[in-house]
Amino acid sequence: MASVIPIVDLEQFNICKEPEDVSDDVQRQLAAQIIDAFSTVGFVGLKNYGIPQEKLAALMTEAKTFFYLPETTKRKYPYRFENQYDRGGWCHLEQEILNYSPRLGDLKETFDVVKDEKVWPDDEVPGFRPAASELCRLCFTLSQRVLLLIGIGLGLEDPSYLKNQHSKDDINHVGTLRCLYYPPIRQDTVIKPGQTRCGEHSDYGFITLIFQDDAGGLELRTRDGEFVPATPMDGVVLVNVGDLMQRWTSDKLVSTIHRVVVPETRLSEERLSVAFFTRPNFDYVIKCLDGSDKYEPITSFEQLTERTLASGLEVHGQ
Ligand SMILES: O=C(O)CCC(=O)C(=O)O
Ligand SMILES: [Fe+2]
């Protein structure tokens, strides 16, 4: 089935280009395409976005090396959510529960890093830190570019307004790079009815970048409630709207439910993806931009804490 996700070619305004060197017309056209996709499907596919594919491939290789380590070694890096400044690490299989119903843990492992990540598996996988740090930097820049286009497309008086609420100084607080590993489904793997690789959910923050390998399985729910595949395409990064962005824009941009299903065939195939999540600075209060009171104001950190707790992960030091 052809993908329902619109593809936008970012070549003329990718992260290698300075905004001042790109005409307003080009910026406005791209912005319109992105707003169109985000206000209908909630996802867009970007090609020629300017992140070298080798950098992504390098991180995927390092991440796999980590996930292939024995469980006892990975347990040295447990997921932690201590406070605003100290989060990250490894979640084991079935630890995170994204599905609302049934409440069953996801068949995935994850490793989260923030920019000034304190805990790295340097002894076992020395290449992971440089590869992840570099991709974090590039993803931050790409996210900023998309936020600028959203600001232009929404016709904000200051088009940089959204992008400036996710500031560079605070990247260590608000940008999270997550490597996701979906192990092969083995003959002795017990899959409970309704259990998936990644449960049905919408993302929490502003926007998410998703880089997937070619295993497939990611699906998004269309407005008529049907799940359709987000088939992997070479050189395409998916960008989707999160709940805070939907809230902020009073539902103009939509945060679409998605999931990763257990494959029906090729069960022995593993899957690896890399996501980069952005949200406003933690103390920023999200109110509807149009001045309406459609949603209660909430701070970025309150919302992250609420959603993290709801997914079954422990949160300390509140
Ligand atoms: O693995 C994927 O492709 C999607 C992961 C995802 O939706 C998430 O981590 O929020
Ligand atoms: Fe997601």
C-alpha cells in the first residue's frame, strides 16, 4: 500500500543552508507543505534534509553493539529519571508500556541520551558516545529548522518563536535521542494477545524525528481509525507532531497515534530505529497560541513527568 505520509524535499532549505541565503518564497512554499501534512496526517517525510546518512548508519551500528551485550552488562545502565537535568539510560524489554489497553509492556529495548549525558557505555561500546553525540547535534539543528518552518507556516509574528522555546542552552534538558531495538521474535517468545513491539501512543512533546531501518512495522492511525503502514523509504526521515504541539496550536496540527506491530512474516528479523524528541524548555508554560482556553496551561516538565509515569517508568526527585 502506498504510504499516506506526504514527502517534502528539503534540499533547498536543509540544515546545510543558512536561512538568510534562502528566498522567502522557497521558505513559504516548504512551510505550507509541512503545515498541510501536519494538519492532516500529523506526519511528514523529509528527504535531502542534510544529515549525512553515514552518521546515522554509524549510530545504528554502535547502538546494535550495545543492544547485543548480555543483559547483565546492560543492567549497568538502567533507565533513570532523576530530575530535569538527569535522565536517560537503558529500558529493558517490556519495561515501557505505551499501549492504553491492554496494559502490556512493549517488546522493545531503548537507550535514551540527552546532550550532556552523564552515563555512557564507554567501556563496552566506546564508539557509541561520539556517534550519539554527533547525531544529537544534527537532530537538534534539523528540529530547529522544522520548528522555524512551522512558525512561518502558521504565520506567527515572530516565525522563530516556537524554535526559540527549545533553546540551544537548554538542549540538555529538552532534546532526547532514543535508540530503539526490537529483538527478533523467537520460537520460544511468548507474545501475549494484544502485545506489540511499540504500543499505540501519541508522542508527548513538540515534534519527533524518526529514522527507521528497513524492517518495517511502524503504523499510524488515520482519522477514520484504520492503521496504515509508514513504509520505510531510503533517505527519508519521518517527522511527527507531538501532543504539546497539538495543544499549543489548539488542534490545528495533529498528534497522530502510531505503533510498531509484530511482523506477521520474517519474525526472526530485528528492527532498529532512532528517534529524536523535542519539547519546549522545561519551565515554559504551554498555552494555546490563539489565546483560546481549549487546553489548560501546563509546563513542559509537568507534562513530561505525567506522561513518563503513565508509561510505567519510574520518576524520582520531583
Ligand atoms: O520505532 C519506531 O519507528 C517508532 C518509535 C516511536 O514511536 C516512539 O519512540 O515514540
Ligand atoms: Fe512515537
